[in-house]
Amino acid sequence: MSADDVMAFTVQALQEMNYYTDDTGPDSLLGPAGVDLDSLAVSELAMRIEDEYGVTFDDDDIETLAIMTLGEFAAEVAKRAALVAQADGVRG
């Protein structure tokens, strides 16, 4: 899975959460200056990502997500998902 896949999933999740995404791209901020996610929405998005990709976010991560761009967020999720897949491969 690539960062582009994560970005597409994230945009779809945002649409399902009733956020306007027509102008949303890799440089769009997730927080107030961009998509305008509040803390509850960031938490919901994180849960959707966790369910889809098997990655986890702690409380500090949730705060950081709001200041990331969509591209940065997608790259971070892709990196974490690759680490999870690698760890699962080692265990399996």
C-alpha cells in the first residue's frame, strides 16, 4: 500500500464524515487552516485509519495529526503500516 492509497482512503473517510473535500490535496492541512477537523473528528479519522490499516495512534499522535498536511499524514500511515506488515511477517 502506498501513501496515495492512504490519501484516497482518507479523502473517502472525510467525505463519509461530511467534510468538503473537493479542493483537498496533499498540501491541505487537516486542522483548522485546511480541512478544519476538530479534535473529535481527528480522533474519528484516526480510528478509521487504525481499523483499515492496523496502525495505532497514541494521544500525542492525535494532537500532531491536526497540524499535518494530508500528504504528510498519508506518508506517516503508509510508513507505520509497512512496519506493522514487516513485524507480522517476522512473527508469522
